[in-house]
Amino acid sequence: MHIERLVEMLNDIAANQAADPDNAVAAIAQHLKRFWDPRMRAQISAHLAAGGEGLCDAAKEAVKRL
């Protein structure tokens, strides 16, 4: 999958969790673990390791927890 699409999807997930900022990062990470294919998780982790361009802060923190 194109990294731009993964970034967009992850930022959308983060936006949906913004109403509960105390639990947002954990909820985002849990979503990634439950619903994203391992290849997608690996791709977004590599993207973060390369700087994480386009990812919001909550998304970056969630990917670090993978």
C-alpha cells in the first residue's frame, strides 16, 4: 500500500480518538494491532523511523508502541 494512504488512514484514526486525549495513543496502537495487516504495521513503522513525515503526534506515539 502507498505510504501516503497509510499516513492518511492513521491520522484519521488519531482524529477519531482525539475526544479522549488521555487514552488516545493506547487506543490508536490497539487499533493498529487489531486491524492492520503486519505488512502495513511494518511499513508505517519504517516510515516513522525515516522521520514520520505527515504523521500527527498521537499517531507517531502510537506507532512507537508497536
